[in-house]
Amino acid sequence: MQQFWTGRVAQATAKYGENAPMAAVCCNACRTCVTTNILGVAMAGIAGSGYAAVRLARRLARRS
């Protein structure tokens, strides 16, 4: 069992070791994408809050 497990770990290490430089390049290039995604999520949260406020105001206006 030990030999089988060690062999699998060695294969995985070799496989991902070859792609390690690409991962660093990708992470450095994606700062713009991450910033865009964060801004998109923040704007969606603001829009959702505004929608909830409008719904609450309409509900309170109907009660009056």
C-alpha cells in the first residue's frame, strides 16, 4: 500500500510541477478580472439593497 501511494503522489507532483509556471503567470494576469468580479458583486449587492428598499417602501405605502 505504501509503495502504491508514494507512486501516485510522485505522479501528481510531476504533473502539477510542469504547470506551476503557468499558474504564476495566470495569477498575475488575472488581477483585472478579479477586480472586475469584485466590483460586479458589489454593484449587484447595492442594486439588490435598493430593490429591497423600494419593495419595503411600496409595502408600507399600501398599508397607509
